[in-house]
Amino acid sequence: MEVVIGDLTKREGISRGLLLLLAVACGVTVGNLYYSQPLLPQMAGDLGVSDARMGSVVSLSQLGYALGLLLLVPLGDRMDRRRLIFLTAAASVPVLLLFAIAPSASLLLPLSLLLGFVTVTPQIIVPYAAGLADAEGRGRVIGTVMSGLFVGIVVARVVSGFLGQLLGWRLVYVLAAVATTLLLPLLRGLPRSVSGVGYSYGRLLRSLWHLLREESVLRQSCFLGATTFACYSILWATLAFYLEGPSHGYGSAVTGLFGLTGLAGALTSMVVGRLADARGPLRTIAAGLLLLLLAYLCLLGGALLPLLALGACLLDAGTQSVHISNQTRVLGLSAEARNRLNTAYMVTYFAGGALGSYLGVAAWNAAGWYGVCLAGLGVVLLGGLGYATFVLRGSPYR
């Protein structure tokens, strides 16, 4: 069955109904990367492995996502993006079902990599939506689509935490497969998009290096995105172990409730897109980096639950402020290369996330919660140093 979505010729080039559908699609599909975060201790106990080994689920899914961004998303500059959106979403369904029935960690870990690889649908949707918007409204459109993605992250964490505690972690992935299946007919009905270039697949991939070499804005955004998402992942790769360990002793439902802090990111995304259009994205990046610094200062007091929650809220808001500002800069560089520009940016973004997850788990094993917070502060300061360098050198796109 194919459901045809109506016209897209409004003032900004995209109808409200279509924009809403794209936001929902981002939210449903991105959850694949985040269902595991409140469930890691439960999954480790069920499969009989250590916390450190089960923490690899997060870093491997992010690494797989980065590989999918590198190898799949550039195809959106060569083929109909609607078709690519549908195919990647459909491919995630059997992987989710295999994940749900995995009998051992030895199978679950490579499936984490594969699940991340096929869960690139949101990063095809973002340049698809940006291509339907005019230049003046692009930040708003990206912010709206990304707000759907952030709400999806919140829902994924909260629902998986509650369902995991009530019914077990495996059912979470079965329900995720069902939700994605229900979305597929709507994705088939998206308006067709016209590919920008006729490059071969090999030339398409080689052109990523050319874009990185030629576009200083892209290089800056890659660095800031990688450090920002590393900060974010340091917390979320370890939070379940902290909350469900001796310090607090909560179950996965409480860890899932911490996913509600992601609403701060969703609300931020709706504001930041407009501010980036009006004031310039470098200013909203500076505000985001300041929020990240304040977040980890609050997280140092994580023995107090209110400070832990406040720190998580600030971390989400800061991460999304930098991320949306980066995407506003990057996707405005070239209309015909949007998918490849987004690929170059998002590969480094999730590579930074995978590195941050690894660093967070290593810091947790070495020095506990304070080690996690110090690792996060170090990466925030690295990002701030890079930002100051870019501004002093005179960034071409303020």
C-alpha cells in the first residue's frame, strides 16, 4: 500500500503535514540507537557478561551508524531520496527482530553494529527536508525535523526503561520493529526528490574528501560536532550503571525517566533553528558550549538526584544547540551536495560519539562517577578551545 502525501508548495516549500511526517519518521527510526541505554545492566545480567562488555553495545551501534552515514547516506545525492529513506527504514525491521532474539552477547554485539548501520534514515530525511525549504526558512525546517528526532530519543529511553523493567528488554525491540513497519506505507508516499549529481558511487565517496578539504566551515563543524557528541555520549554510556548501581540502586524505569531530560533538547532545537537564522549560528554554538560546561559542573554533584537531572537537561540543551547550528551552517554550503555534506559532518559526529562512549565506560571502570565527569569536562574544554581558535581566525560563516 502507498499513501500519497499532499502538496509541498507552501511559502517555505514544504507543507506542515509533510514536515510533521518527517519529524515523526525521524523520531521513530532514531530510537533504534537509544533503546539500549536504560537497559544495559539488565541486558548484561540476562546474557551473563560484564558491564564493560555490555557498554560496547552503545559504542558499536554508534560506530555502525557512522559507517552507514559514510557508505549509505551519500547515495541521496545520486538517487531519489524518498526511495533511500524507505529502504533504510525497511532494512532495520529484520535487524531489530534478530536483536530481540539474540541468545548471547557474541551475537548481540555484531547486531548492534548492523543495527546502527541501517538506522541512518533520519540523516537522509534531514537533507531531504532542507532541500524543500528556502534559504531564509532552512534553520526553522531543520529545527522542526530535529525536534521530532529529539522527542524520539526521549520516548525511546523512557518507554524502553519502563517496558524493560516490566516485561524484559527483548520486547522493546519487537515493538520497535512493529512501529517501523507501520511507518513504511507513509514513507513510500513521500514526494520524489531529484538527485543533484550523476557521480558513480566510488566518485561520490571520493568527493567527501574534496568537500572536507575545500570547505573550512565543514571542517569546523565536524570538530565541534565530534567533541559535543562525545560529551553527550560520555554521560549516556554510563548513566544506567550509576543509577542502577550501589550509589542509587534504582531500576531501569528510573533510568528511562531520565530520558525526559531530552525534552530540553527538543525544546532547544525549536528555538535554536530560528536564532541561528536571525543571529548567526556561531553565537548559538557559543551558548551551547557554555551549557555543556555548566552541565558537567552540575553532574559532579550527581549524588544529589536534582543536580543529576539538571545536569542531564543542560547537557541535552547544549548538545542540540551546537548540533543544529552546525547543520544550519553545513547544509547551506551547497544544494547539490547536501547529502554528502551531511555525511561528512555526521560521520565525524557519531565517530566522536563512539569515542565518547568508549571513553565514558573506561573512565567509569577506572575512577567511577567522578572519572566520568572529569572526562566530560576535558572534552568540553577541548571543544571550547577549538571554537575560540575558529573565531579568532575569522570564521567565514557567522
